[in-house]
Amino acid sequence: MQSQRLFQLAIATALATSAIIVAPPAHAASFFPDINPSNEEGKAIIQLADRGIISGYMDGTFKPANPITRTQAAKILAGILKLDTVHVKNPQFKDIKPGDENYGAIAALANAGIINGANGYFYPTQNITREQMSKMIAKGFGLTSPSNTQLPFTDVKKGNEFEPHIKALFANGITKGTSATTFGPKSNVKRSQLAAFVVRAEKMLGNATIYAKQFKQDYIFAFYGGLEPATDIFAWDENEDMTESITITPLKEGTGKLVITGFTDDSEDFTEIFYLVHVKNVNGKLKTTLEEVKEEDYIENLSFDITESHLPFVPTELTVHNTNGQALAPNLYSFNQQDQTLSILQNGQFIVTFSDGTQQQKMAAEVYSYDFVRNIDLYHLTDELILTTQELPFEPAYVALESFGFEPVPVKATILNGQLHVTPKAEGLAILHLTGKNEETAYLYIESKKIAGQWAFLVSEDEEEF
């Protein structure tokens, strides 16, 4: 329901603007004076720095041509793979112990079988070579090569332990070598090179990442779109209510709909971006492609079940007018008498008159779109909302107005003879906490607004505590 969705976003906004401070890196990518932001390596450095995976030196530079040590490479790889670097098992390397710099990253990689050291040592301070890098990246990202892959590099010996990993990087376009015929296996890896390698490798995972900064937002949320959410086609980490980036992971071939909602710290306005998420099998691997679209081009209409409106009779006919009293064109709405469903194919506010031939009742309809679905909310038109035990989950004994972190909309709510009476004082969303005689508890969302000059109420229920 729209009111619940808006409530969730309002809570998230309150949390983000009042409780969370995101400090920029000490040397953010935009301040590296020694990188070229227009070439591939520079773009990779900027992306990884913005994500907090790599950082510069205390003097504000990145020093892209410097060699990178094995421990620094371990930190970057563990970060981009999102490994748990806290709850790790000691890999028993003789030259690295708990408390040492990047111990968690090294242990996490060892626990995952990505690194194994040599003769019981990891050699953390040694510069990582290109052949060692190939092994870490190929194993870390699960890269393999077709059996008929032929390397053009004359300096890679057949049967060498690193040959299959170099083949994997070459076959997947991660590396082209130091020249057309050389790979430079013993050469040190530069800081800029490793950034480019891991970004290329990450793309081969088939994931697609959306960043809040793409849309000049501070935080973003993700929601499945459409009447049948594509939970089996793609997924993301839903444990983060708000984040600076969202990575979409493919699950199976197909196309689904995704809505990204973003907001900034200095504004409570939300920005929505709509995507079609295409998942295809490419050379045996699932690959995700995001297509930004206009919501109205892919909208689905959700029929409203009239039985949920608590009409005192079963309607046999209805009419729909806009708030100016003009009848809506017949092709813009439909009424299924047998299923008791209503569809309105145009967004806006309307007055719907239900009739069974002898009785009639008017209700306000608000038609809106979110998450690629056109929805209808039916509002009761009355100056005072009265809910009996037939509309409530139990007979209420007490009622209280909840705030949940934001200023509640003022309403007057009382219990009279086992009935809930609600009188609005302003437009907006109120949340009522009901308690029954046997300590039952439920929450009611009460949305009140003026439609066509009349008070209109929308009621929804949640029996669970927020």
C-alpha cells in the first residue's frame, strides 16, 4: 500500500538525516592529482576509492605507478569480494598474526581458498607479481578459460602453476599482457594496474552495480517492480535499508523490473529511477544488464477488490467522475460485477458512486503508480471515521497516537462503546496503536486528506509492531 511505502521511506529519511554521518575518505578520488580520470585505470581508481576499497597516501596522491604489496592486494581483493574479514580462522601463516595490518583480509582469502602462501609463509610486505596477481584474481572471481585457450605469451611456461590462471585472465579479457607476446609474469603489479584488473574482473561476475552518485543522491533504496516481482531472476543485499550503492546479482535468465529510490541529506524529496533488469546466459555465465526506462511505458494495472472497501451492499453498477464532476470516459475504467473488481486506467483523484439499484454510496478513489504498478486506493468520504469491531481485528480498549521518529499528523481518536472514532485535524498519515481488553495489539494507518472538498479516509492495518 502506498501509505506504508511512504511511511517506510519517511522513517529511512529520518534515520539518514538525523543519525547517520557519512564521512568522505581522507583522500577522495577527486583529489588525486596524479591520476588521469579519463582513462580506464583512472576511472577504476575513482570507482574503488569512492567505494572505500582503496585509498591514497597522506599527501593526497595515489602514486599509480608504485608497486603494490601482497598485503595491500589482499585488502583490495577481500574488499571487492565483500568477504567477512572479522570472523575468520587463523590461516597459521608464520609471518602474519592477529592484530597485524590487513590480517583479517589475508585470513579471509585463505579461508576461502583464494590464497595459500608458500612454505607456510604469506610474505605480506613483498610486492605482488603479475603471475601471483593472476592466481588471486582468477580464484577470487572464479574465472576459468575454455580448454582450447592458447596464450600468445612466450614468457609463460606450459605446465607452470600460474598458467591456468593467466589463461583465465586472458580468455576473459582481464589482461592483454605487457606486449603482444609477453605477459611479464615476474614483473611487479602497479597500483593502477591492480585497480583496473579487479574492476574488469568484477564485471565478469555478471553483477551490475548502481551508485547513488550517478543520480546526485546520497542514499538509494531498491524495490522490486511489477505485479510479479522478479525475486527468482535477480536479487540484491536487502539487509541494508539505505546505502550508497546497490549491486544486482543474477539468479536465472529472464527480465524483471527494478525501482531505485534515492534522496539527499539536504532534501526530503525522493528521486525514482526505473529499470528493466535483463539476465542472460553469456558463454555459460549469467550476465546482468540494466536498462533505464520510463515507468509509464511498462505500467501494469492492478484491479481493486471492492469487497475490501467495506460497502454495506454488493454493488451491481458504478460510475466514475473526476473531482470537477465530469464523467470519466468508459474506456478508462472497468467494473467486473462477478469478481467485484474495479480498474481505473488513469492516474488522479476521482469520485466513484456504487449502487445496487436501491442503495448507493460515494467513495473517493486515488489512482497512482509506483513500482511499475498502477494502484487504486478507495477512501471513505466522511467528516468522522467510525470503525466497529467488524472492521477492526478486535474490540479496542485503548488507543494512542504513535510518532515513530517523525511528527504525527494531529487527529482526535477515541473509543466509544467499543467503536473507534477518528476526526482529522490536518491532512496526512497518522498511526494509531490499538490495545484490546486481552492485551491484543495492532497498528492502524489512518490517512486523511481533502478530495473534492470533502474529508476522505484510507485505513490499513498491521498487527505486527514496527
